[in-house]
Amino acid sequence: MPTYEDANIFAKMLRGEIPAYKVYEDDKSLAFLDIMPRAPGHTLVIPKSKARNILDVAPDDLAHVIKVTQKIARAAMRTFDAEGVTIQQFNESAGGQVVFHLP
Amino acid sequence: MPTYEDANIFAKMLRGEIPAYKVYEDDKSLAFLDIMPRAPGHTLVIPKSKARNILDVAPDDLAHVIKVTQKIARAAMRTFDAEGVTIQQFNESAGGQVVFHLP
């Protein structure tokens, strides 16, 4: 698997080089709205650590990200008065990944 | 949200009432092959705790499940010599959920 590349768009968001519509942030993760939402409230949750995807992320960083994802899912249900929520996570191009920083 | 229902098919697998093609098991989780795979190696990872989906599962149980999911994803990449892997998680009917035990 290729290694992490610092020039990816999520890394630029984390460094503040490009803007992000942040909905949650802590010392280890960031959640922000997708620029091309596939559903109302489409939010991306990423770790701040340099992980390419689920194949190389540190297990504890991954665990933190899914806990934040749970918070976001619950908040999205309330905010949009939604009846359901779908979570997807893509790894490598063949797995549907577009930006090579773990979302 | 409706509460957890003991008659769901995953609960029956966990109780050994119906068979499952197990690929991993520990005290808190079970991973097994989907009976109608959407891709080669389609595996479901579920907690043994009685959680309906991501909206009600205990955060630590959820964290454990995603760590196991990472193990399965890595193993699937090796086993199938795959170039990528996709992870999906559905919540409530509107979110694509079919069996109401957290997968």
C-alpha cells in the first residue's frame, strides 16, 4: 500500500491551509461537512494522525474516530429529524477511496 | 428509536440457534460471512452486546467492533489479494438497515 501523502486535501484542512465547515473538533479528530454532500448532513470524520485509511491507522485512533462518528450520527438524526443514517468508509481506489486520509 | 429485539437473526447466530460461517470471534464480538455477499469476502462484524445499531451501542463496544473490523479488512485484503476494501454500516430502515442488531 502506498504511504501517507501530506499534500492530500484533508491534511490541508487540518493545517488550516484551506477552509472547512467544521461541525466537531477535538485533539485527535475533526468532523466537517462534505463539499459535495450525497445526503443531507453528509459529514466526514477524520483522525488528526497521519493515516491513509483503515489499513494503516493506529487502532486507538480508529476507535476514537468511530466514537466521534457515533456522536455525529446521533446529532445528525436530531438535527435533520432523520429516520436513519448510513456510515461508509472507503479504502484505496478499488474500495472507493478518493482522498487518501482516513475518513 | 425502537428497542433491541431478541428475535433478530444475528441474535440467533450469537445464541447458536442458527449456523454462521465464523471468521473471527472473541468475548465481545463475532465476525461471519454474509449469506448474500455483495463482494468477495463480504463479512459482518457484530458486537455480542444487545445493540440495535450505532445510535444505541455502548461507545466502548463500538470501538471494539471497529478494531475487529480493521483486523478483518486487513485479512480480507491479504486473502483475496484485493486492491481495496469498503466498509458500510446501516442504521434504521431509512439508513439501509435490514437486521436490527448492530453490524
